[in-house]
Amino acid sequence: FGVSFLIAGYDAAQGFQLFHTDPSGNFSGWKAYAIGMNNNTAQQIMRQDWTENLSVKEALELTAKVLTKTMDTANPNAEKLE
């Protein structure tokens, strides 16, 4: 057992960055990534729909789509989000 983390940040030289760490201590950089329950489904959706030039609105729509498809409920709503 162990813990995985997603670490996001920004700096002037590299711009936005996203890193994933796993229990073995390995880390890797990503443009979009998911961890946890149903992460394979989330990653599949992001591979299909994510592009480098998403607008904020499009990114929010993609976020809602990923959450809707990966939540363990037939009727997702704001109250069921953590």
C-alpha cells in the first residue's frame, strides 16, 4: 500500500506543470492525468478529448464530463462532489 500524489504548479520558465508520484517514489510529468478509483476511465476520456489549446470553458466542460463518467452514482450532482 502507499500514497500517490498529483502536484501542479506554475513558473515563468516552464509554465504550468503537472507531476504524478507513486508509492515506489517514481514521478512523471503529464499534461493531463488522473489517479484513484476509475482513473483508467478518466485517462481514456482525457486522451480522447484533451488538447493543448483548451479554453477555460472547454476545460471545465471536460472536467464535468470526466467527473460524471467516473463517479459511482447514477445521478451525479454538486452535493455528491467532495
